[in-house]
Amino acid sequence: MKKIIFYTLITICTLTNSFSQDMITKKTGEDINAKILEVTNSEIKYKRTDNLEGPIFSILKSDVLLIRYKNGSKDVFSETTVSDKKNDDDMLSKGKADAKSFYRGQNSGAAWTAVTTILTSPLIGVLPAALCASADPNDENLKYPNPSLMKNADYNKAYVDEAHKIKNKKVWKTFGITSGVWLVLILIL
């Protein structure tokens, strides 16, 4: 009887170790069963344990509370110092300011909006305006001053968000102007 209990315990321990995995706990409280591949300065790359042959996922370190590794060790990412917070704020401000300085809204779709609105009507022109305004600017059109800054998640997000706002304003301003031109042309003709 003792041998059966002993072998059962060994089997359970072996099975537990064979199913152990890394666990990512997000700041939202969500747990992700994962196989951690790489932890960089700004993100964590992993594969889901239910599909180890599948794609590599990444998550920003700023969204992660901690990682529990299968060997029992853990990394905690929730601790931010005052200087870290100040640096994050500096990068957000710099990203926003740089977007205002360098992004000009090239290839924003404003030209397509203008042509469609004048040749058809503002009712039809609103479709390309809405589609163009809702899309993020393409990376090659961002014209950021320093590619290495774009590797910083806070700077990148602030730059892209501000560029999106600039693009949005440009498209809707063009739509408004061309709708006015269309209306004037209709009244004249």
C-alpha cells in the first residue's frame, strides 16, 4: 500500500512539472499562460502555451505587473520610480511635440476626399473622409526625426497619436472646404 501511494505521489509530481509554464500577470489582473521568449526594455515576447508552434506575441512591459517563471522565480514590473515616471512623461511630451514639428499629413487621403466631394457630392465625399480620417498614418509618412526614439513605447505612442490627430484635422478640414466649394458651384450653375 505504501508503494502505491509513493508511486502515485511521484507520478503527480512528474506530471505537475511537465505541465508547468510561465505566467504573465497583466496590470488588469488577467493571467496569460505563456512560454517567455524574450524580455526587452519595452516589451515581452512570448508564445501561448496552448499553441507553442503558433505565432510570437508581444506585450508592453508597462502593461505587465509580473511574470512567474516555471522555475519559481518571478520578475515584478509594477515598481516605477519618480524618475521613471518623469522620463515617461518627458518621452510622451517629446513624441507629441515632434509630431507637431515633423508630421505634415502627407498622403493623408485629403486629396481623395477633395476630388470625391467636388466630383460627386458631400454626401458621397463623407465616405472617403471618414475612412481616411480613421486610419493611422503609414509609417513611411510619419517623418519622425530619429528612428531610435520610435523604439521607446511612450514616445512612439505619443508621436503616432498626435500624427493621427493632425491627419484627422487635415482630412476633415479638406472635406469642409470642398463641401463649401461644391455648394457654391451648385448655386452658380
